[in-house]
Amino acid sequence: MYFIDVILPIPLKQHFTYSVNKDEAYFLKPGMRVSVPFGKSKVYTALVYGVHQNEPPTYETKSIDQILDETPLVTPTQLKHWEWIAKYYMCTLGEVIRAALPSAFLLESETIITRTAKEPLDDSELTDDEFMVHEALTHQSSLHINDIRSLLDRKNVVKVIQTLLEKGLISVQEEVFEQYKPRLKRYLRLSSPFSEEDSLRELLDSMSRAPKQRQVLMTLFMLSATEEHVESTQLQKKSDSNAPVLRTLIDKGILEEYYLQKDRVEYKGEAPSEVKKLSPAQEKALEQIEASFQEKEITLLHGVTSSGKTEVYVQLIDSLLSTGKQILYMLPEIALTAQLITRLQHYFGEKVSVYHSKYSLNERVEVWKNVLAQRSKAQIVIGARSSLFLPFQNLGMVIIDEEHEPSFKQYSPAPRYHARDTAMVLAQMHGAKVLLGSATPSLESYYNAQEDKFGLVLLKERYGNVLMPDIELVDIRDKLKRKRMKGHFSDRLLEAMEEALEEKEQIILFQNRRGFSPVVECTTCGVAPQCPNCDVSLTYHQHRNELRCHYCGYQMAMLVSCMACGSDTLDPKGFGTEQIEEELRALFPNQRIARMDQDTTKGKHAYEKLIERMENGEIDILVGTQMLAKGLDFRNVSLVGVMNADNLLNFPDFRAHERSYQLLQQVSGRAGRTEKRGKVIIQSYNPLHQILQQVSVNDYEGMYKEQSEERYQYKYPPHYRTIRITFKHRNFGTMQKASVWFGEVLRLQLKEQVLGPESPAISRIRNEFISNILVKIPKQQSLQKTKTFIQKVQQRFNAQKEFSRVKVIMDVDNY
Ligand code: ADP
Ligand code: ZN
Ligand code: ZN
């Protein structure tokens, strides 16, 4: 009797055992996939964990349906790493696997299968089964695994689906909400029958009576002399032609259209260019990093904005390439970094792969396989947090850029991992070096550098003698008193804006809130319209004249009168990006104004388009939320205005001050990236606030000392570790009782290390009441033992019937 233990991508703790025959037992290895039956009629793709001969004593094993891989898809190091994640972040291995593998690798009964636009070359390309499934999808828009089972009249069908997937003829539904569509450009070329000189001449001769078409062809020859790919829009423009003429040529089979992605996973651009020569300061930083790598596993590069950290990374990558080692370059959010991808592809050409959950499944599968096979086209992987799940074989270095960014922490669902910390563990398993980079390091990383756990390298000057921006604080309270405000603009900000516009320079205005105004309040009775599902006020969006909830998406038309007292005295208080934009249009009617926030970047390429317009100088003033802070490199921005720093500072979170410093410093960093010194104006009711003072003189160390001291006093990271336990239930009483019970039992052992339960600032979301317990663990106390204790409490909690439907969420090192 032979058995395998497998992991299923579900949130259940243990392994599951299935029986296999002798041949299968000898063939199967950990990291291969099998499809297995589960429950009454479910099918899952499971990952083999171990092969053995010990029959489970308590239940009868089922046999597997099918083996899906010839060789392991997942390496032993990955399995070890994922087990670390599950243990550290208090979730199941199944949850890690669901996050780690692209869903095309995890076909299951719930998977929805649809047909793609691609057609098979001819019928012989398909087996009979494949043909049947493919054919069925012409009559029906989608199928489930069980449909395919009845169609083929047998149980084992996952492999058929998989081969169709590999052939690109079908696709599976993505779990991502907004699918990322890489930008496609249309190109034209001469159809192959005409590429011979003779046939070409013949063709041109035959066109003497179609001069317009002829002109297009002549232009195409001219352009293809210098360019490998000719874009259709360019061809149309240069040949002074129009779309119908091009269409005729395509329909006649003379021209052929094809599409390429602009930021394609596989680079098809010009030959790589030489890496840039470093400045003396950068050179020195590079040497220090290399020296630090000799002694320490992890090094932090603290380099001010625009100091050229990227160029330093590029050199490090360059010097590692010849060793054949793999390099992982992690970024907080890839959608925001098209600029960087282009830059790296410029240097390293087709060695660069991009991995991101918003890329199509096929592209992710491709990168996965390339990394697993150590192909050179995936030697350098740029990715967001999920890229650390790739099957690296020989990882040499991990670069984590903007390491302070909170979006490195996965908030939901489990595993709630921090990609920076998890990548460090991965690097350690490979014996790879880690470089963290930031202009405003997280307190955690800077603390580790101070404690000598990490190496620390400073790069304090901007590249090319560019000065740090001049930061000026403006007191709004005073300006209001002296009637020097126009709407939300102080006279000082307006003055600086006039100056910049005069010089034909661009302006960025930062406002933390999107929408028109955070709350609409009745000036008669003081009531603000609330979301029916969450405990928050609705936000007014003037553009569509509606009220919206930013937590659950609820929306309703703007009220004409107050729902509480009936008077028509609803007043939009406070302000968001939309209101700033409107005020701007009144103040600067002749300038080109644009807005960048979640609402204006929803469309397919809306974000990229905004950046492109900004780069091309088609925008004079750009208003936006923190999206603006993220590493954008605009050449012609000389002024950055922060409309109101106070709502950042007053946010109820122990990291609020650190975050404010980082955000303000990063936004300021967008100003003056060329010779002329940039200007930043920060408006606040409280300009004496120590964080604003520190921002204004670029005093990171001062900020670190003061914040670190405070965190020590109040027992927060980096001096203590935290675990947040969240309780959610639709019934307030049940939620309350459950969280109080949990807190009391925890306190029996952990005493004053347990805080709460407490309601968060927004205590109800999507009709569920929420409360939090925070456990603060001193550094000298065993983290593992504390977690084991918490898990024991949770088991006792789960055993109680009245709490059985209360959701309990563990968040280790919560953000
Ligand atoms: P950071 O990431 O530190 O904010 P970047 O790497 O984006 O800074 O560099 C800022 C600008 O300076 C970029 O436009 C970059 O191309 C340019 N730059 C930096 N270092 C060099 C160098 N050694 N040679 C030429 N240009 C450089
Ligand atoms: Zn809501
Ligand atoms: Zn009212």
C-alpha cells in the first residue's frame, strides 16, 4: 500500500492523505501536482508533500484522479519557505499555496473555463478529448470541470484542460477584480509573399492606379529601414493616409497587422545600452554596499530622493549577471512603475521578466516556468510582493526598493505577510544578499541597522548637483485670520504657482483625500449622511453628483435635503482632490489641469496615460493623492504643494507620524529633479508640529530618534512585536462577547501585554461589527511560544458553539 500526503489550497490545517499505486508512488515527488477528489463532488489540484506507506488509522483514503506534472513545479526550498510563512504569519500552508501559485496551476471544481480568441492551426493539433471540450465551448460560453466530466464521460479530465490551457486555446477565470491589460500597440508589415524583390516590384507596378495605397507602401519601406517595428498610427501619419486605406491593404492581404505589448514580459526592443557611469558619491555607496555584503546578509541603502539609487542597483545587478545567479527586484506596486521597467529593460534587454498578479495568467505561468528552468530571460525578475513565491533555483540577490512602503504588507486575505521580511527569509535560504533601498527607511529597518543587524550605507546627495528642494511651511490658521486664503489656497502657494507657471514649469498638488469632500454635513442639525453598511460618513463626489462609501462601494445620488431634518442646508465640509481641481479651474482658467487618484485611474491605461501626458508637458498642474508620491521621475516639476498636512498627522495609528514623514518627504522629492532648486510648500494648521519641522529640514535621523523613543515608551515596533487579532460578526453582541472572552483568556497568561478588545475607528464594515485585540510581545520573549499559546486559545474558542460563526483573523506584525 502506497500513500501520498498532499496540501490542498484551502484554509484547513493539516495535510490530506490519498492512496496511489506502486508506479505512481515511485514516480511522484514532493512539489508535483495531482488532481484529487474532495468531499462529495469536488476536485482540487493538490501539491505532493511526501510519499509513504503508513496507512492513516482513522479514515479510508481515496485514490488520486491524475498526476499533472512530469517534474516538480515547486522546489524543496519553496516548500520550506512556505512552511515558514504559514508558521510565522499564523495561517495554513494551503492558504500560502493559494497565494503562491498562479491560479492556472490550481484548476479545481470552481474554476470557470472559457474559450480564447485563438484558434487551433488545424484539427490534428488536438486530441479527440481536447477537440470535444474546445468544440463544446463554441456552444456554451463557459464550462466547469464537472461539465467536462459528463461531456467526456469520465472522471480524469484536469489534464485535458491543462493541455488546452498550455496551447492557449482556453483560459480560466481570474480571481483578480480588475484585470491588467498590458498596453498593446498595432504594427504593420508587408505580408510574406511580397517580401521577395520580384513580387514586390510587381505589386508596386500594379498599384499605379491606387496612388494612396502606393504611398503607404513606400512610406513603410522608408520607415522599416530604420525601425524593426512600424506602428500603424505612425505609418498613417507619415504617409498622410487614413484608416480605410490601411484597412484595404490589410484586407487585400498586402499588409499584415500584429500587436506588441509596450511593457511586454519579453522585451523586443533595441539592443541594450551601456549602464551609466556612476558619480563619485554613487561610486562610494556602491563600494560600501559591496563591502557590507562581505560581512552582512542584509544592507540598507538610505539614499535621498533622486540620489540615483536605481543606478546603483543597476551596477550591482550588472556585476552579478555573469555568475548566472538569479536576481529579484521587488517594488511596492508594479502598475505604478512602468517607468522603471523601461529603464531596466534598456540596460538588461531580454534578461528582464516582470511578474505581477495583474499580468495575465499565461504570462505569469511563463515567467514561473522560466525561473524554474533558470532560463536567462528570467534571470532578473521585477515584481510586486507575490514575486517572492517564484521557484528560484539559484537566487543571488534581492533588491527591495522603497522598502518602507506599507503596500509590501498583504492586508487580506491570508497569508498576511510582509514581503520585505518574507523575502529576507527567502534570501537567507538561498544564501543570497539583500539590499533594502529607501529615502525614508521604515523605523524597523533603520532600527535593525542601528543595532548592527543590517549594514547601513548613506547616499546623501542628489545626482548631478541637484539641490534638495526648499521646503516652506505655511500656517493656514494665520492666513485665514488675515483673510489671505482663496478657498484652500494660501496667498503664498498661489504666488509660488504663478511664478512656476510663468517659467513654464509644472506643478504637483498633493491632497490626501480623494473625492470632493470627506463629509457632507447639514448646517441646521449637524447630521452627516452615513453608509448603511459601514460606520462611516459617505463621501461627496461632485463629478457624478453622488455620495459614495470608500469602504464598501455603496453609492447613492446626492441628497437635495437633509434626511434628518429636511432642510436644504447640506454643506460639503473639508475637501478632497475633486474640490481642489474645481477651485483650480476657477483660479487658473487658462492652465491645463489634471487629477490623479483612484477615481481617475480606474480605466485601462488611465494611469499610464496621465504619466505620459505629464512627461510630454501636456499638463501644467497635476492634483493627486499619495499615488503621486511613488517614485515618479518628472523632469519639469519645480513646485510641489501639500494642501493640508494635518489629516495625515492626525490619523489614528501608531505609525501615523512615521508615515506622514515618509509621505511628505517622498512627495517633496518630486520637486526640482534638474539643476534648478525645487520648491515645496506645505500648508498646515499646525506648522510647529515636530514632524513638519523635521520634514522641512530633511532631518530623518531626528525623526527616527524621536519616534523610536515614543514607540519604546508605548511598547510598539521596532522594540516590541505585535499580533493583532480581529473579530468580525454581523451581530454586535456576539462579536462583543467573543472578543471579550478571547481577551480574558489571553490575559490569564500574557497579562498586560494584551490590549483590548477595542473597536477600530471604523467599527462596522459591510455590515460586520469589528473589534481588535492587540498583543505586544517584548523582544526577549519567545515569539513562537506566544503564538502557540494564542493558537491554543483559538482552539478552545472554536470549540464553543456560540462563537462558531465569528471570524477570527490573525495579523502578525500588523500594519
Ligand atoms: P532615486 O531612485 O534615488 O530617487 P533615480 O535613480 O530615479 O533616483 O535617479 C534620479 C535621476 O537621475 C534619474 O533620471 C536618473 O536617470 C538620473 N541619474 C542618476 N544617476 C545617474 C548617473 N550616474 N548618470 C546619469 N544619470 C543619472
Ligand atoms: Zn460602506
Ligand atoms: Zn439636517
